[in-house]
Amino acid sequence: ADDMTAPLLSASESSADAQPACPSSPTVVILGSGDFSRSLAMRLLGCGVRVVVGTRCVNRIPSGLFPDAVELKSQEGAASQVDCVVFMALFPEHYSSLLGLRSALAGKVLVDVSNAAEMNTRGPSNAERLAELFPDSLVVKGFNTVSAWDLQTGAHDGSKQVSICSDSANAKRKVLQLAQHMGFHPVDMGGLSASREIEVAPLGLFPSWSGPILVAFLLFFFFYGYGFLRGVLLPFLAQGHNVFYRLALDVVNESLPAVALVTLALVYLPGLFAASLQLWRGTKYRRFPSWLDKWMQCRKELGLVSFLCAALHGVFGICAPLRRVTQHKFINAAYKQVEAGVEEPWDEVGVWRSDLYLSCGVLGLGVLSLLAITSLPSVGNSLNWREFTFVQSGLGYSALTLSIMHTLFFGWDFAFHAEAYSFYMPPSYVVAAALPCAVLVCRCFLLLPFISTRLARIRRGWESRRNCPVLQRHPVVANGISQQV
Ligand code: NAP
């Protein structure tokens, strides 16, 4: 009676796109009738596979839960129908309840789709435990990284990669083929010991983001605290000047560009450390310290954090004229000038300064946006190595240079005046610009011909005599042509 309570698709309609399997198609058995089983059954049917679901109690499954073409049987009945592949769509703590099916499942491929219960589990993985329980079967780990939702939304959706591993090459090949047939991109992860890594993969909470986010928060708190102390608290304590209203927007908007600038410098700093280490060691074949490795791996995230802060700073800047305090100051200044009968003088230097810093800021944000877009896998994957290096290094350093120029034009000669150092503290943009300027100077230093040539040789495999265990008979030169000694 009520249209709103009626489902958009009836159960028969929702399974209508699942083709009925032809009797000669392979039979895949799924043990368990939960969410994953239902979605998997629909996807397999859609690929023309005959599906048999084994459940503890057939009568308990409401009609319409599975498409009509799926055969529902007892666990024993389903196990007797297995051609080759059985999906274990139940939680690992219930694997032992299936021990009665051991002989029926002997020689069959058991696909363990379970996830780990927590990140730091010790001992064998779920798949390894399943292999211990069913020693005569061939256990394959896979499909756990795909959610029931992904399985249902079909092959048109984004999340198509499935990691698969097994100690049996034959069993793994069969599951890899089935995954491909279902429209996934299977990735062979090797032996069953890889299942530990595969099982915890869905539990990670943005693992590569924790460092960059922590750094951004620490920097923000530092600059916010610095701005609060210098621009709000000390003036209040020293002169009774109440400007606490600045905390909500002004201090935030002073801190954001500082964080953006420093995090952008932190994207390029590890590359300089790596280059210096290679130059000093005279080889690229010695591993970097682990802290440097980790730092290099999170450069993309640091860059995106920088982009976010810069974009927020831009939005805050655009909102500035809407502020009550801006309007108040502007109208008051105009009123005082009218009252005094004076005109605002043309300030040539001020005009250049504001135009230059705004222009550099907008261009810097534009280049940063390009960098952020190319960090998307779909865009980044379409670039070849040279294009990627040009974007990430060439454009990246352009963004850093423009951002530094934006800051320097904003400061103009103010940093050289004594009044800029109220309470002996430099303005926060001077503090923020120090590291990026140092990064840029070091980068220019590395571009000097005698240094860049040596670095290029090292990166093409040349090693200094001090490090080279065997005499190099064919030293590699920068343009890639070997010279006979
Ligand atoms: P679920 O909805 O709770 O289904 C689990 C099924 O296990 C039950 O419906 C039950 O079916 C069966 N089962 C067999 N023996 C059992 C026993 N002794 N006690 C209790 N249940 C028993 O769970 P699910 O979401 O489908 O997840 C199943 C497995 O898939 C889990 O290992 C999970 O980690 C994995 N997985 C799930 C998803 C997802 O999106 N849901 C994604 C990736 C991986 P019968 O009553 O018919 O026997």
C-alpha cells in the first residue's frame, strides 16, 4: 500500500541479471549462507558458473534471499557436489565444525576468504589453520580484500584487485583463473605464508597516512601556539590589548600556510638527504637508514597534506572581506579620512607587493593542485617515468619556489624592521620560510655541474673505488655509454 516501503527491486528482479547457469558449467560450492556467500553466489552466477550453497539448515534460509538458480543444500549435500573449488564463506572460528566433511573435501581447492580479527595477530593465519585442519585439501587464500558490496556491484566498479596465495601452484592457478573470469584483477602473492599479510590488509586504517597527519598536526599546533603567544597573549599581558577574537580565524589562517610551506619542504628534504648520502658513500647500492626509507615512502601523503592546508588558506583568504572585523576597520578608516579630509595616497610599492604575493600564491596553489591530481592512481598510472619525474620533481620544485616567493613578497622588507620582532619573536612566516629556503638552496647546490654529474653516474650504477669490491673495467658515464679503460 505504501510505495515508500516497497523495495525498489523485488528479490526476483534483483537476481534477474544473474544468468541461469548452464548444466555443463563448472560447479562452485560455497559453504555458509551469510552476506559474503550471497554476494559471491550472485557474482558467480553472473559469470555463468553453477553455484551450490551448503548451509547448516536449508529451511532457515528465507525464499528469495539467494537467486533461484542457486542450489541450496545441506553442508554434506553441497560437499558431495564439489567439482574442484569450495569457498569457505564462514568465520574461521567455525572451520572446525566442518571436520566431518574432511573426506568429501579431500583433494579439493578450499578458498579461505576470511579476514584477521585484529592487526597484530601472532601464530598461523586463518588460511594456515584451515590447511592444518584439512591436510588432504589444497588451501588458497583470496577474495578477503573484496567486500560483499564490491562483489554485488559487479565488475564495473573500482575495487577489482584480489590478492591470492597458496602453497599449491595448481590450486592457485585455478583460483586465479576463476577470479579473472569473475572480472577481478588477481594478484599472485606467492605461498600460503603471504596469507598473514593478506588477512590483515582490510584492517589497516590509512597506514601510510599516520606519519604525515601527525607531522601536520604537530606543525599546526606549533604555529598556532606561536601565533597565539606572539600576536594575542603577549600583547594582552604587556599592553592590555584584547585581540582574542583573532584566535578563530586570523591565527588559524596564519598557521595553515606555514604548515603548507613546511610540509611541502618536507616532501623534498628526504630526496636531498638521499642524494647527499649517495654522494658521500659514492654508491647507490647501500641501503638508506630505515627512517629515511619510511620518510621517502610518505612523500605523496605529505604533499597532499600541504595541498589541503594551502587550499584552506586560499579559501580563508577569499573569505577575509566578508569578516565583520575587516568591514569595521575598512569603514572606520574611510570615515576617519573623510573626517580629516585626506585621500588615501597611491602606494606604488604596496600595489606591486600585494599583486606579486597574490599572483605567486595563486600560481603556487595551481601547480600544487596539478601535483595532487597526478597523485591519483588513475592519472599517475597513465604517465611514463619521464612524465612522472617531470611532474613530481620539476613541477614540485616550481610549487615550492612559488610558495616561498608568495611568503617573501608578503613579508617584503618587513622582516628587516625592528618592529617585526615584537617580544623578540620573528613573525611566523619568517619561521616557516627558513626550512623551505634551505631546501631550495641545497637543491640548487646539487644542480651544480660537478655534483650533478657525479650523482647521475652513481645513479646509473657507478661506484667509487673506496666502495667497489671489484675493479670497474667499464665505468658508466652519465649519458649511459660505457668507456673501456
Ligand atoms: P555472516 O553473514 O555472519 O555469515 C557467516 C555464515 O557462516 C553464516 O551465515 C552460517 O551460514 C555459516 N556458518 C557455518 N558454520 C557455522 C557455525 N558453526 N556457526 C556460525 N555460522 C556458521 O558472515 P559474512 O559477512 O558472510 O562473512 C563470512 C566470511 O567472509 C568471514 O570469514 C569474513 O571475514 C569473510 N569476509 C566477509 C566480507 C563481507 O563483506 N561480509 C568481506 C570479506 C571477507 P549457515 O547458517 O547457512 O551455515
